[in-house]
Amino acid sequence: MPSVNTRAFFSKMGRAKYISHLDLSSVIIRAMKRTKLPIWQTEGYNPRTYVTFMLPLSLGQEGEHEAMDFRMLEDVPAGEIRDRLNAALPADIRVTEVTVPKDKNTDITAARYRIESSADPEKLRALCEKEQINIEKRTKKGSTIVDLKQLMTDVELDGNVLRVTFPAGTTFNINPSLLFEAYAAEYGEKVKRLRIIRTNIYSGNREFE
Amino acid sequence: MDNTNSMMERLDEFLLDVQKPSRYIGGETGSVVKDKSKVDIRFAFCFPDTYEIGMSHLGMKILYGLKNAVPNYWCERVFMPLPDMEEQMRARDIPLYALESLDPIKDFDFIGFTLQYEMSYTNVLEMLDLAGVPVLASEREGLAPIVMAGGPCVCNPEPLVDFFDLFAIGEGEEMNLELMRLMEVCKKEGTTRQEFLRRAAQIEGIYVPSLYDVDYNEDGTVKSITAKDGAPAKVRKRIIKDFDKVYAPDNFVVPFTQIVHDRAVVEVLRGCIRGCRFCQAGFIYRPYREKQKDTILAQTKALCENTGYDEVSLSSLSTGDYKDIVGLLSELTDYTTGEKINLSLPSLRIDRFSDEVLKKITDVRKSGLTFAPEGGTQRIRDVINKNVTEKNVMDSVRIAFEGGYTNIKLYFMMGLPTETMEDVEGVYELAKAVIEEFYATPNHAKGRPGVAVSLSTFIPKPFTPFEFEPQLDEAGVKERQAHLKSINNDRKIVISWSKYDLSLIEAVLARGDRRTSKAIYAAWKKGCKLDGWDEHFKFDKWKEAFEECGLDMAFYANRRRSYEEVAPWSHIDMLVSREFLIEENKRAHAGVTTPNCREKCSNCGVAKCVGGEICRAIR
């Protein structure tokens, strides 16, 4: 059956930040079912609505501009898809825009974050200005030491709010919470309140579309 | 919203350090959030177990929807936090809060618990304490909050009288709203708590324990129960007369994380025609009532559309007893197959398991099959009035094997009244016969057959014909287990049993009197909670608690009670008469079965209470 590739950008804020990546997919799929929109399902014995998420968001982090792909079986206006999804989604997940995908998830190179924390602004500034910020990055395959200083760009620090861009994507991804692990290691104090919001994702030097 | 936000900030500080945090923050689709300034009565609906278990419970969804349908009433959900969460809450002085508003429940008008099984009793105490509400009813002051309980366990509320202000006996749909209305009036009038309780006791089905005095005989049995302050001598359970028209939710709170029964659930009938003598639900939920086919279909559609679930299950004590089950399934599968929704039918009796029914449920998806013969021989099955024959079992498993199943689970009870070692061996013989049936079925599926035998220890429950019976003691249970183990030489048969200690406590709490309240309190003080979980159950603490209170567990669990003894629950009227229960007990000992309600009225007493017309509709 012919189908139209469709991409929705959405925000996942507030209480929704506690929905794990695994659970998010069933939350979205059930919402799609409630909309009765003609969304493509996999064929076979147990048909399943097909949704892929571009970049998993860590549990506890918020996202203002997340992306997911699915396929429409009929041509429905983008605004209508957005509105019907929003009517069915939990209040803290909002679809902001529905488009036709241009980039693939493998094209994602970086993501920008806004981080509100209870870290001492001066100490955080001093940390960011260090020559090297080495910290252990753990993955399923093991752990390596990365130098965050080499990886972070466009750093803006304004009081308790830090804006920063880190590499992101399917092959190499840096979780911004690493910076606060480095903070804890440097000053021997854990940052109590940490609100990490992913504000945008990039493909090379432009926004992911 | 101010409190919601500030509470959210406090939770944000540690929620990532607890397992599955989405259980503790609400915000799911279908959850009801109201403007506090327009709400007059607030109800904290507490399920004294985890989110995953409580969220699977249909009764909670019904009462949640029903109360929230009243504009100025707000009902919110509360569950038992797991130890990691509780530890954080206590360390940070965060009182137990409701999931919708995140407001502390101590400020609510009602804190209502549903009691589904005895082993959740200590969780009630833990939750009240975590909420900052005095655990003992006698220490509560002011009009609100009123701490109440409903659910099947409250047919014997006596072991819980120290902790609750009132109990709602029977079906809650009408009673809950009546209580909330009364609270509205009492708040306006500014009455005392005592005055509210005195008036509440006048509502049919409401039991206010502080308005009753209990005297005991020298042998420790109850002598008399006396009502005072105008409370009724007998509290009669409430039933919904027009079950087809009663409120049913057209939407559920759809959880973020997976729960035990993560699907739409539609209630098709209430009560049970069968009268299995061990089964409390079979008696306390009488009379038997069905919903119309069209009502069930409409509710199924609405629920699936509003929740987005791709699975729906029909709920009842025995769905196969629905009069036109084949017709119902045909209409339902027309809808569910078209929508690619999986229809599941738990609670199917062996003798109602027809080819046609199996075909309907396997059309969409195949799941494991469990049958409950309950007893190993025909003799014991007659004693318990489980009107199922070995032929019924064999016919059912053959259909299952023909339908592609290879594994069957069989559920039995051990320690049933009059049980002999022969009945115990019968369990194994039946399992063996099922394996043989597999090989004798010409078109059975490929693969090796397997039978999982699950044995639980029989627990005598109030308002059943076995309420007079002793529970089998530990030595008896161990002996039977060892024997079964020694005769099983077939590796295709796997036998497992429930923990004896746990069933002993359950038996004590099920038929306890007011004095057991003290032991529950003592056990909780010693750290007992989440008793239903193997890893948290502390039998030695329970034992200590009973000893310290001077109470003998065997007195409650292992003693035969005479027909003349005043039961601790004798002031509660579940509509089934005591004469009937005694008659049924005698028939059990004589090995005589009783026909089901559809075949012949057994004069249980319910027909008399509800005017007879409901019961006549069964046939």
C-alpha cells in the first residue's frame, strides 16, 4: 500500500520526562490509535503501528524539539494531524509541527541543551573554562574517557542557566549530564537540582529537518 | 496549580533515583484534573498495593469515573510506594500524595481503601502513616479526613476496626456518592466527626464499627455484638438493582508504564451462578446479574476508542456462564477483528470451554491456557461443589491441543475439607491423564506437552459454606507436598505450591475478630508491609505480634467452628443466609452437590432479599 513518510516534531516536558524511551512508544501508539488517523501498521500476525524516534531522550530529561517518523496511508493536512494528535496525547507531550522528513536519523550530528541547575554559577563557569574536562563515559560496550572541553560548543552561561551544544546521533552521543558528573568530581558536591532540556537537534551546521 | 508545581520540584530532586518513576507522578491520559476552587469534596482512592497492580483493578476505574462525573467532587488515585520511593519520601518529609494534584491526602475529605486481599492490610497502615494521618481511628480529630474501606474483604471488617472510621459493604456505586453528599452537608453545618459517622450509619451498607460493642465468651469466641446510637443491628450489603444501567467507565487512565493487566476491561456480569463452596466471591457478589449484549458491545467500543488499547478483556467471575456467550462473542469479534483488537476471556470454566469459544479467542492471538479443576478426584470436587468432571477436563484440553496448544496449567487446592491422600494423588493422576490426552489427540501440535500444576493451600473464608472449617495445619500440608513430590516421576509435569506461612496469616485475618486488629497493628509496628510479596513477608514478625497480643493463630485458622457459634461478622448481612451456609456445609460433608442457580434455586436467601425478580431473570 502506498504510504507517505511523515515526521512530527514534539515536546516532552514536565511529568512526561519520566516516561522512559521504551514506554514512550506505547504512549504515542495508543494516542495515535485514539486519533483514528489512517496511520500505517506493520503487516503480519500482530499488526503494530510503526513509529520510529530519531534520538532517544534520557529518562528525566525534557525535550522541546523531538522528532518521530511514521507513515500516513492517506494524505491528511499536516495541521490536522498535529491537532488530532494533540487532542489524544497526554498534556505534557505536544506536537508542534508535522512535516515531510528531509534528513535521516543517521544525519543527526549534534543537539543543543538548556540546563537549569542548582550548581554554583561561578564554579560551573570555572569548570567550563578549564583546559580539559575529562570524564568517564559509560556505554554498553565499556567505558572510555572523553574530554568534554573538546566536544562542547556554543557555551553560554547566564546565571543558573547553561546553554550548550554536544555531539549527538546514532554513532556518537554525549549526554550533557556528564558535565555535572565532572562538576561533582571536581568539587566533591553533587548538583541537587538539574533540569536538562534538549532544545534542538542539528544535521551538520543546520537544524535537523 | 501552585502546590502541584512546588511538589513536582521536590519530586524532581530524587525521582530519577527510584525505580520506574512514572508510577509516582500522574499526568497520564484519562486522568482527571479539576480546578480546586470549584471542588467541594475530595476523595483519595487508595489501592494498598503497587501502581501496576492497583491500576489493573476495574473497581477502582468504575468508582474513579463515577465520582469524577460529579462536577464538584474530585476523586484521585493513590498507590503504595515501593520501599525505594518510600524511603526517599520519609527522608524528605514528603507525605503520601494523590497522583492527580500531587496534594497530600491528609487534607482530603475521604481516604478510601479498596481491600481485595487480606495480605494488603499492613499496607493500609503504612500508607496512612506515610500520609501523616493517625493510623488508629480513635486518634483522629476534626470532621475530615474520614478513613474508609470497601471491597470483598470488608465482608468481615472486624480485624480492621481499629483503623477505619467506616466500611462500605457491598457494591459501592451508590453508597460512595451518598457518603460524599453527606459530607457536603456536614461540612456546611460544621458537624463533628462523630455526628457525621452517626448519620453515615443510617445509609444502607455503611458500617461504623465504633457504634458496636462486642462481648466475648470465656472460650474466646464472640458472645454478642450490640449496636448503639441508632445504628442498625445488622448492616446489609448494598447491591445495584439495575446492573445493565449502572455507571460503567467509557475511559480509563492509560498508564505510561506497563501494568499487570494493561488493556481495556469490560464487566459483563456480576455474581456467579455456581456456588463452589470454597469461593467467597461466589457468595458475596450474589445475586447473579448480566449486562445486555448491546450494552457490553457499546462499552467495549467506547473503551477501546477512548483508550487506544489493542486488547480488551471481558471481566466477571465466570464469563462462560453468560447466557448467550456465543452470540456475545460473535458480535464482539466482529468488532475486535475489524479493529485488530485482541479479545481475551479470563475466568472460563472448564465445562463452558467449547470449540466455538476457543475459536473466537484464538482468532486473533494465542495465549497460555489455565484450567482450574480445584480438586484431584470426583469425590472431592463434589464436596466443594465444583461441578466439573474428569471428562470435562479431558474434553477441554483436547480442544486446546487440537487448537495448537501444548502447555496447560492446572490449578488445585490442597487441604480441602474431607480431603484424603487419595484426593492428593488424584491431582497427579489428572495431570498425567492430560499428558496422555495430548498424545491421544490425533492432530495435536508439534512439540512436547507440559502440565504445570499449581497448588494453593485452601483458606476458609467468611460467608462460604466452609466458614466453619479448620484450615489444614502445617504438618498436614508438608506431608501432602512430600507425597506428591515423591510420586511425580514425569518430567513433563511440574508441580509448585504456595507458601504455607502466608496462607496461615491469610486464614487468620480472613476470619479474625476485633482483637486481631491489635495483632495487625503490632505486626506493622514490627515492620510488616507488602506481605503479599515473598521477599517482604516476615512470618516470624507476624508470629511475635500474635504472641505479644496473647492471641493464638490456631484459634482463628485451625479450629472447627460450630454452627451455633456467633461469627465475628454476624452483624454483617451479605444477603446469603446462615441457614443456607449450614445446609451447604452439611451437603459438602455428605458429598452431595447443589445445582447452579440457573438449574434450580438453592434458596440461598438472596432472592428473598432482592424481591426475587433479579434471580428469576437468571433462568
